[in-house]
Amino acid sequence: MTDREVRRDVRARRAGAVARDIAPAARATAYRQMVNPYAPLRVFSDDQVEHIHQCALAILEDSGIRVLLPQARDYYSDAGALVDSEEFMVRIGRDIVARALASAPSVVRIAAGDPARNVVIGGRNVAVVPVSGPPNVSDRIRGKRAGTLADYEDFVRLSQHFDVIHILGPSVEPLDVAPNLRHLLTVQAQLTLSDKVPFVFSRGTPQVCDSFEMIRLARGLSEEQFRGGVHCYTNINTNSPRQLDVPMSQGIIDFAREGQLAVITPFTLAGAMAPITVAGALTLAHAEALAGITLAQLVRPGAPVVYGGFTSNVDMRSGSPAFGTPEYAKAAFGTGQLARHVGLPWRSSNATASNVADEQAAYESAMSLLGAFMGGCNVLIHGAGWLEGGLTASLEKFILDVEQLQMYAEMFQPLLASDEDLGLDAIAGTPPGGHFFSTPHTLARYRDAFYVPLVSDWRNYGQWVESGSLTAGERATEIWQRTLAQFTAPPRDAAATAAMEAFVHRRSAQGGAAPVS
Amino acid sequence: MTDREVRRDVRARRAGAVARDIAPAARATAYRQMVNPYAPLRVFSDDQVEHIHQCALAILEDSGIRVLLPQARDYYSDAGALVDSEEFMVRIGRDIVARALASAPSVVRIAAGDPARNVVIGGRNVAVVPVSGPPNVSDRIRGKRAGTLADYEDFVRLSQHFDVIHILGPSVEPLDVAPNLRHLLTVQAQLTLSDKVPFVFSRGTPQVCDSFEMIRLARGLSEEQFRGGVHCYTNINTNSPRQLDVPMSQGIIDFAREGQLAVITPFTLAGAMAPITVAGALTLAHAEALAGITLAQLVRPGAPVVYGGFTSNVDMRSGSPAFGTPEYAKAAFGTGQLARHVGLPWRSSNATASNVADEQAAYESAMSLLGAFMGGCNVLIHGAGWLEGGLTASLEKFILDVEQLQMYAEMFQPLLASDEDLGLDAIAGTPPGGHFFSTPHTLARYRDAFYVPLVSDWRNYGQWVESGSLTAGERATEIWQRTLAQFTAPPRDAAATAAMEAFVHRRSAQGGAAPVS
């Protein structure tokens, strides 16, 4: 028989089988702590990785990096780096970098509001962060528009709901909130609508201090307790090529000083702000990441950091950034090798350049996820909802991405292969041309044997047409609407929340804190 | 800066850069022979693989497989297998299987009409076959309908056009052609519209003999020359569990006798015609594949065979087959391990259960491709255009799949990392915060640095809206229409073609050959 004839045969035979009468129970999933069992894919030999590392060290030593914040230059200078106070160039000796890498922890444990939501970053663990930072939001009902606090809150709700999202992110920028109040209201939304690990923007020390205080109040932590553990994180982007600006340098210092996590991510587009080759862009990115990581360790040896990578290529016809390309995946594999070479957890991204949550968005995200997960990443930022090269947070894309994330989480589950799992008795006991629907081996397992999808529709064509011929994107609309409508915030300590909200009220009345740029 | 701010910054900076003035040249691609450089992903330990192999041998030895064709039973019996002539059960000793595996070639070379289209199957080589066998066809213009010869020919044209498709497939069933003539007209279409390797259905010896004769005539080969090389292939599905039917057994014999390639593929749906566990379904599939491969080797030691795997799971709520699931990917990784364990090339599939070429089709295909390519497959059947669990061949899905296939082909290209590739001079020579658009390193490479997509639209949102806000699926319609409109058949020997067509004419006048079932 051909595949197709077999397929038809299966349909015919199952009509008389027990499957039609059974319905699976709710499945226990293990999405809260994803552990990747696969050996990471590699694009470089070990020698090439070491050579790129040495080239990056030479770049930092010979050419240096421009650091715009005087205080940051002082840290480097005190450690023995050569600082040019006119050009702000900092040349960092490889011994300084080596000491920094020796003191940076290889595994970071972050405390959430609910201990069951605590996250381990490093090793084979994988943590997912949703879309982070677009100015726009879009969905199929309301179209594309500027982000608001209400949208931000909706993304916190969705991020809280799905177990496969482990850490909160700045989802969409609430442009309806004054810049000096945004940190207060976004951190408040995270601490009241979710018990997952919150994100804090690095937009200057005053905002960071406010945010830390809110977390201490909401979590009931003393300053010492806060400093003694990791309770939040920020993302630091270098200004490629070879520059650390004021808020980013300040963010590294603020977070290191308080022992909070900084994900340090050069954003290197091959052919634009980085060499046109993937290997060249990775060399530059590696140098920049090492410079930022070194600063954190100079501020506080042992400060938690994550080695971030965000390397893609531009479309050489238009200069537009492209994401989820083959080059992007190869860059991800290579970044993972470099991060492991220096013994640090690695952050990657789920990216696409598509302007709409369509088939392109799906396959570009699939390619990004392949690069990230099969490259062995520990933190995936922009994990759900990122669209249009990061200019839009999409609600449908969020749901479609959650489906792909859950599929990876399931693929990470071990494949059981004991003799009982192999079902040898069932095989011996089922006659040629028969079926396994009613064997004891099947009946003992059918309720939770397989992944139950969020969006995918596996019904036959006739049933699918009868139910309205909805595409996956259209079904995603129903899912985010239903999820938001049914959302209930997790329980929280009333007094602690009140104290945090009183702080927000007081600081708001004082005018908040302007972002530093 | 946040990722988003960096992103905006890139857009602003590139406005003044040279990129806007340059247009890439046509890129030389290496899609005609894909070679996979990545280490295959694994779900089993070596011990587990060996244990599953031993369990499969025990199944063949103790329980056996039912073989419906007397001639096939005779081959097994002559080799020492125990044959029950009432139940048609054949119990095959492990020594017989071991001898068969020792004689089966690990690499198969297939000759195409144009030697530049010859295909190597095995090792790290990857060959792609389009959708194979659905009764229906669909596209956005004409909707879903029964397949015709005209549709079949269109798929041959598309398969010929794209270099990332290496081998022809039975695409869609031409239901407007009488069953006794279908083999003649489909093989004729392949030999006149394409110079790639043709597919031959195993629907009984008379049809197979006709098809072989057509290939000999069109390629100008004597019977001896034909038998001395591999010039076509077929796909053999077992009737899981544990049964080989008449046309499939006959196909194995017919192809082995003439030295042509048989891809032997058990189709095992975990929870339906196979144990509900992936490991159990693979154990059964392995036993069935070994039975078929053994038959081929008993007919002619050294006969070219491919170890086929097509294991997925059913939806336990409805009994519907599911494809491109996490279980599907794990099954693919495991199948690859089993195929390598017995030293044979491995065939996998690009499958989805979606009823339409939408986001679900894209991400389920992405998961199938991950299982296949990152599991190390050598032949990918249903590579482009398979929809609705194999019941429909979709023209848009074909184009969207070609994009994903090309992305993998590019990802398989080595990542160059010489010192010149790293662009160390460009990095040293580009000031902090500058750009690389006009460095000599960029200018020497920009014309062909990156993959140029087939479907993906990387323009910004405004440009995309201005051009009609088309989704990737809608753009795919334009692409298949344009490709078909511009198609030119490859050159071929006029006399040989005339001889082949005369044969078709004569055999058609004689009534062709009825399929055997």
C-alpha cells in the first residue's frame, strides 16, 4: 500500500475501535522546569571556538570598547584596564577578563513570588521569557496600535497563565504612561498579576532603585535578604560595535551591586553593525559580551550574569534586519558554543521579521527555536509574541508561540524504553492487520500518552469545515480571548501588596523617576 | 538600550548607509546535493538501540510476520524461515536477517536523466522527494478537489523547477485517468517534464514492468544497463501490524530483481496499528522494516533498499492520526538511530495534520523537518506539499515547504571561520557605534552573503501594507502560478522520447495493466 492507502485504511479500521469512546484526562505536564536532554548542535570545532575567544580577547585588549559612563570606566581602570579619558575607550587585558569569567556563576537560581515558580538558569535547564519591549501591539480584533498599560497587563496575564513561560518580560511598552512612571506601573502589574520572576528595566539608577524596593515590599524581603538572593533580572544591550552607553553601563553596575541578574546581550546584525560574516559578527558579539560581563564581576565578584546572544543578518537588498534565517540559526548554535566555552548560561531569542502572525512568522520562529533550543540555550527571551522584527507584540503570535514552546517542552521529555514501555506482549498478542486500541498496554496509557495541543486542530476535513474552517491564527484569537476572560490573579500577601502599592502611590505623587539615556 | 531600541537605532543608522544602493546578485546555491554537517540528535542510548533491535529480531523469530504473496513466502522459506502455510505466517531467524543486513548497501547512487541530477543516498547526504500520493489537490484559487493528471503534471513541473527537490514523487493521484493507465501516464509525465529520478508505483508486476521499460526507452538503456544501475525507486508500506500484502511483497521482489530502489516503510501510528508508546511503535516498525529488507536481499543480495520510518501518534480523543507532533519528532530521532544501527540509509517525512496551509501546517512541518533533518535522515518523502494527513496535495504548501527546505539547505552550508572570514580588520577599523556597510570586508561579500528567501517578506510594515498586506500563504499562490507559467521542460533525446511515447501508445491501446491489490 502507499502511505495514502495506509492512511485511509487506518481511518476505516479505527471506526470500529474503542478510541471513539475514550477521552483523555487532563494531562500532567512538566512545563514549569524544562530540561533539555539533547546534545547541543555545533557549527564550530573546539579549536575554532577557542580561536574566536582569543580573537575577542585581542579586540578588547588592542582596540577596546567605548564606555560612556565615567563610573564604569573607573571600575575597569581600577582593575588595570587602560582607559583613554578623551575617547572613553577602555582596553581590557585578558587577565582581567579571565578573572571575571572565573568569578561569574555558571548556574543562577532566581526566586519567584511562589517558590514553585523559582527558576534555575544554567546547565541543561531552559527558561522562557515572553516578548520584550515592542512599542506596538496587535491582534486580529483591534489591529495594530500603540501599546498601553492595559496591553502590558494582558501580556502579564497570558505569561502567568501558561506554565511554559517561566519568567516575565517587558512585553509591550505602555506608551500611555508617562516615561517617569512606567517602571512603577509595569513592576506593579507584574507583582500583582503574577507570581513569576519579574523584569526590571535598566533606565537609570533611580528607576532601578524604585523597582528593587517594590520587589522587596511585595515579597516581604529585607534589603539584606534581597541582596542575598536573585529576585529579578534586566536585559543589557551593548551598542554594537564596541560601545556601552550610559544606562546600560549603569544597569550592569546597579544589578551587580544588588546581586540581581543581568542578561548581557550584544545585538549584532551581520552586514550592518557587525561584520557581514556570521563568524565575524559572533567574534564582535563575544568581545562585547565579555566586556559587559567583566564590568559586572568588577562591581561584585560572583554577580549573576547571563551570556546573551542576538546575532542575525540584514537583507542586503533593503538593509532590513532579518530573523529566523538559516544564518540566524547557525549564529545561535555558535553563540551557544561560545557561552559554554566561557562557562556561562546562554540567552537566545524567538525572532521573526514577519509583519503578521502568518506562516512566515511560524516557520521563522521555528527556525529561531531550533537555533535556540537545539543549540542548548538556557534562557529564551522573546519566547512568545514577538513580531515584525520586535516592533510589535502580537496576541495571536503569543498563542501560536506557546504551542511551539509546549511542543519543545514535550520533546524534551525522556522517551521511555523499558521492556514494559516497548509493549512486547501487546505486539505478540495483536494479530497481523489488527489494532492496539483495546490492548491492556494501550488502556493503561491512553489518557495521558500524548501531547494535547493548544491550537492545532487534528479533526478531519469535514469536521473542520463544519466548525467554521478556522485557520490556526484565527483559533489563536479565541484562545487569548478566553484565557484573558477566565484569568484569576494568583494569591498574594495582602499587607505586602498594600505596602508596595503605597510606595507606588507615594513615588508617583513625587513624580516618579525620569529614565536616563 | 533594550532590544527594541537597538532595533530602531539600526533602522535609523542604516538610512544613511550604502546598503540602500546595493542589490545582491543571483546567488549560487548548493541545493542539488544537500550534505548535513550536524551530528544527529538521539533519544536512545546505544544500549537501548541494540535492545530494541534484539526485541525486533525476537518478534520476527517468535511471532513472525504474515506475508500474503506465496512467491514471497517461498523466498523466506528457501532461506530457512519457518512458514505456516495456513496462516501465511513467516518466522524469520535472526541469522537470516543478519545476512540480509550484511548484503544491503549502505549507500545507493541513483542515475537521473541529467547526470547533474544524479542522487547519492546514504552517509550524510540528504535527498528530498515532494508530496506523494494524496487523492486530492488544493490551492487558494480553485479550492480542494480530486486530483487529475493535469495536477500531477503541475507537481512534476514544480518539482523539476526547485533544486532543493531532488527526486520525483507520485505527488497527487490522477483520478481522471483509468487505474490501468495511470502508471503509463504518470511515468510519461515524469520522463518528459523532468530530468530528475522518477518514481514507480508498486501496483503489481505488469505495471512495474511497463514502467521499467519506459525508463529504459526514455534513457536509452539496455536491459542489462538498466539492471546494472539504479534508475528509479518505489515506496513499500507494510500493513502494520506485522503484515506484508500482495502488491507490496511483489513490489519488493520486482524492484530487487531489477536492482531498483525500494524504500521500505512501516507506517506505525502509536495507539492505533502500533503500541501506544513511541518506543513500542518503533520496535514494531523496526521488525517490519527488517522483514521487508530481508525479502529484498533474499531476492537479490545487494539490492538497493532504504530503511523507511513513518511513526506518529493518534489523537486519543478522536482516533485521528496526528503528525509533526513532539512524539513524531522523537520517533524520527529514534528511527534514525535504528537505521544507522543496521547500517542503512534512512527515509523520513515532512508531515502535518492541518487541513489548510496555515500556521499549524507551517509549525507541524517545521517539527517534522526537525525530526528528519536533525535526526540525520537521508531521504525525505512528502518533502513539499503534503497536507491534511496525506489526503491533499497543496500547491501553496509546496511553496511554503520549499522555503523551509531551502533554509535547511543553507543551514547545512559550512560556517566559514578563517581569520579573513572573522573580519578582524573590519572590526578594528570600524569605530564604536559605527557601521560595517562600507568596509572592504562587507563590499567583498554583500552580493551573496545571505540566503535570499522565496516567500518571506522582510520589508518594513509600511512597505508591506502598501504592497497589499499579503500573508506568506497568499504570496505562495503568486509563486506557484509564476513558476508554472514560466516553466520550460528540460532538453531530452527526441528519438528516445518518441520510442517511450510509442510504447505508452501501444500499451494504452492494449488496455494498459490493471493494478494488483
